[in-house]
Amino acid sequence: MHRLTLELANAIIAGALGRAKEAGLKPLSVAVLDAGGHLIAFQKQDGSSMLRFEIASGKAYGALAVGMGSRWLNATAIERPHFIEGLSAVSGGRIVPVPGGVLVRSKEGDLLGAVGITGDTSDNDEMCAVAAITALGLAADAG
């Protein structure tokens, strides 16, 4: 597998929303980006609040920007806030440095894209992304 298709992106979204339902989470919003940071698919559950697209895509975009899941960005924001400020500036404010942005890799380790989820706690958002990615036989990198 060399790229993230619309069919695969939609399967990731369905898996993430299914896991959220099983866990009884708040309404989620899920963005799937290709390896170049372009949106492939997005869904927002009924009851999700505004700005959820921006947050979900910002988590995924941030993971792609640094090549690590957004949990790494969250830790770096605490340790090196100046770095995250600079990263935010050069990205035009597109990066959201909290857990919930997870890289999607092939079984061989090739980068395919990223998933960003928002709506519940960051840990739960990340859990749904990882569950959906791994259920499809892909590798998830949460950082």
C-alpha cells in the first residue's frame, strides 16, 4: 500500500466513530489527511461543537509536520514552548499540539497520512484513532 485512498480514509473514520460509540464518548469529529497534508475525508458527529474541523485537521497536520504523533507535540509544548510557537507561526497557525493526531503508516512503515480526532478528552480522541488505524492492519504512531 502506497497511499491513503478515500475508501481507506472512510473506513478509518467509521472505525473511529464505532470505537467512540462502544466507549460512550462525546460526539467526535475526524479528519484524515494524506501524507502531504491534504484533506481526504472529514466527518463530524451530530452534536459536535463548532471549530471541530479546524481542531481535528490541526492535530493531524501537526503530526505530519513533525513526523510524529501529536502526543509528542504536546510534550514539546511543555518542554520547549518557543519551538511550538515558532512551528505555529511558520504553519500559519494550522498546528494543534495536543494528543489526537496520529500518523498512519503501512505495515512496512511508509507514511500514508494522518488522522486527527477531537470531541472528547485528548486521550480518548487518540485511542479512537489508534483503534481505527490498527483495526485495518495499518500502523499507528501517536507520538
